[in-house]
Amino acid sequence: MLGQIKKHWRVVLLVVVVVASTVVLFAPQFAPEEPAAPGSEGANAATGVTNLQYGLDLAGGTRVRAPLLGHTASDVAFENKSTAQVASDVAAELPNTTSTDVKARVRDPANGGTGQVEVTDAAVNESEFETALIEAGYEPGEIRQGVTEETRQAAVQVIEGKINEAGLSGGSARVVTNTEGRHFVLVEVPGEGRQDVINLLEERGTVRIDIYYDQNGNYSTEQAVLSQGDFASVGTASRDRNDVAYVPVTVVDDAPEGQQSPAEQFESAAVEYGVAQSGGSTCTYMQEPVGETQDPCLLLVVNGEVVNAFGMQANLARSMQNQEWSTDPQFRLTTGRGGDSYERAQQISIDLRAGALPAQLGISEGSVSYISATQGESFRSYSLIAGVLSVLAVAGMVFLRYREPEVALPMIVTALAEVYALLGFAALVGYPISLPVIAGFIAVVGTGVDDLVIIADEVMSEGDVRSQTVFDSRFRRAFWVIGAAAATTIIAMSPLMVLSLGDLSGFAIFTIMGVLLGVLVSRPAYGDILRTLLTER
């Protein structure tokens, strides 16, 4: 038995690959997990006969392709100033623009520092940005539309976080580039409607806590006593017994030596500005007329808009006065009762968990496409029919060519095993099956059978072969041809795989994987099968 396995190890390897693919495709342990929806417990396993995941064109959903709005100035001399100082100087020259909308990055530390300055305020045009740089004392080398690579990658991470926190299964985000060199963020969310995805992406998602207080009879606002980076943990949106929607949060309570933690800073501000006063505080900020109150308030500000205002209970105020709250800094961000308060709480939870977009997505400057679930199901059916027809067509031509079942049947089975193994690979790595990927499968069937035909023709070119030595010699000649063709295919497909060309990368990846699988596993196995069937000694 061991001797037979050693003799036919190539066939055994192909069988092992097929069995492993079966396990990956159908075993529950390899089933993809969907992100937990807000308010749910844990993750829900994806349903389906197999563990395959489908792309947008086969599952239905929404695809958004949009640029990040902003401008970037390069080769800016920083004159030995810090990046924070440069950003602050430029922001001061732009009306209605804060330093959070301006970022400076050093590219060349020599000669006082030279780098890039970008503005992510969509209201600022190129001329205004250039004027602000010059007025601030920084001469720009070149100003272009768009943001830096760091900002694009940060935006992709935030969008992926938003998709996951919203419980949208199978969503993805990546940066793509058009032929003119302009960068776009491509977001795909299977199974979701156009407007739902746009609503999720449209807002930059900034959340902060302000304090509204009395300053010698003049009421003013202390901004950002807590901002998004100050929260250590964020719970899911919930409702209390009085139907008040809220998000439980915990504030960061540690800091470098000699500095106050965000929790301690918030505690001190609440006491200093009168929110944490003896006996607690009430707040009528949201009552008509909105914004007119004589009480200090905590303001919940989302995307620059006050969505709720609240005072402080007596026991919480007392713990802040005694500096006890900062040792266990937890409280609730409430959004009110009834109406859309719960939906607002959900969005706040998502924004705090995922973070704020570093720049606004220009959805109106990009494109949005939607494929219904029914249409996606039709595409899956048509793809299956196309695959079956291609296999039948190849099988028919092979039988017409050889008219010998011992040659043709192993050829068809080996080709189908390649496709089956590729499906297992897709399930293992969680790569979504899309129309370009299916096109890659069909290409693998065609090129695979071509190689098997080369093998069969070469070993049978001079009539029936009986000697294993003669068979091995002819097989080696055929394998050199196959190897050269495989190398050519891999070289030709590699640019499609590594460049940001959208769905074409899936076609290239699975074509290359099919070629490698064929050269390393299935072609040698087919040769082993032919040797057993055609030779006698």
C-alpha cells in the first residue's frame, strides 16, 4: 500500500487537494462570519450551501466610487517649525477652517524641513489655499487637487470600520486610480441599498462634547472638552426603561507622566465651568427657544450640530468634585426620547467606534451603482450555466479529438479538479466570487485543457506507447512546453494583479493561481494517470 502511494504520489497529492477543498467549502468551521449588527450579541455565521462569498455583481448591493476632497501643496519649506505649528498657521489664514482640517507632514528633514501641507475642508478652493500658504509665510512648490496617501489609507480604514460597526456583511473599501492618475475610494457593500450606503459614507462622523457656560454674564462654549480620541471604549446604542436612547462610554484615564488624562481634564472642566456643581445641574438648552438657557450644559455635538444637551446628576457631580469620577470614568451620551433618537444613538456609536473620516468623500464627483439582489441571483444562475456549457463544450471537443475514454475522461476530471480547488482557495481566503473571477475560472479550464492536450499529443505522437521510459521522455518534453506557457501567462497577468485596476485583479489572481495549481499538481497527476493507463512496463 505504501509503495503504491509512493509510486503514484502525484495523483495522491491531487486527491488531497480536492479533499481539502471540500472541507474548506462545506465545513462549518470555515464559514465566513458576518460583523455583528449594532445591539446584537456576537457575530452571525453566513448562511448558504457552501462557504463561498459572493461579490457585488453576484450578491447585489451598492458600489460607490468617489474622490476624497481637498488640496495638497508639495515642496513647502517649514523653516524649522513643527508640523503642528505649520498647520495652525495655515488654518489661521483660512476663514471657517480649523487646524483639524489642515495637516502638515515632513518629507525632507534637511534644510529646515520640507514637506506637504494638505487642507481637507471641501469649501476651500486651490486659489484660497495658495493664498493662505503665502500669507502664513510658506511658499508652496506645487498645489494639486486631492489628498495625501496617508489620508487616503486612513479614510479606507475608517470606512471599513464604519461598515463593520454597522453590521454590513462583506463590505470592502480600497483605493483605485484612474488613467489620469486621480485617486478614488472604491466602496462595495453587498446586499445594501444605494441610499443606506450613501448615508453611511456621506458624513465625516465627528463627535465631541462641549460645555456651554456663563462667563461673567456672557454665555460661551468651551469646545471639545472630549473628542473622539478621548474615549477608551464605546458601547452599542441602547434604550433605558424611560425609552431614552443612549450610548455608554468610558473615557481614557491614563496619560504620560506629568500630564492630565482626558478623564481628569474633563472632570476639571466640568467643575470649573459649573456643570458639576453641588446638587447637580439641569439643562434647558434644547427647549424652545433652543440655545437660550442660563444653566451650564454639556453639549453633544455631531458633525458640528448640537444634537442633545444635558446637565449632571447630583451623585455624578459630587464624585467629580471629589475627583473620584476620573478613577472610573464612565457615563452615557443620551440622544433623547422617541423620534429618531435611537437611530441617532446608533450613528454616534458607529462614528465613535470607527472614527471620523479625515476628509470628505466627494460622492457627487464620483459614481454610484446599485445591483438588486434579484439581478445578482440572475447573474449567479447565468454564470453557472456558462460554466457548465464551457465544460461540456471542452469535453465534447476532447472526445471528438481522441475518441478514447482512457485519455479523454482523466483529462476532463483533472480540469474540473483544478476549478474545484480554486473554489476551495477562494473560500479559504474569503475572496468574493465575482464575474471577473468566474471569467478566470473559465480561462483556467481552457488553458488547462490546452496543456493536457499537449501532454496527450506528445506522448501519443508516435503511436501507442508501451514503455514507461519512452513515456517519461515524451512527458518531460511536453512539460517543458507547458512550463514555458505557464511562465508567459504569469508574467502577462502579473500587472493586472498588482495594479489598482478594480475587478480585473480578481481575474488575474485566479488565472495565475490556476496556472500554478496546474503546473505543480494537476498536470503531473494527469501524466501519472496516463502512464498507468497506456504503459505496460
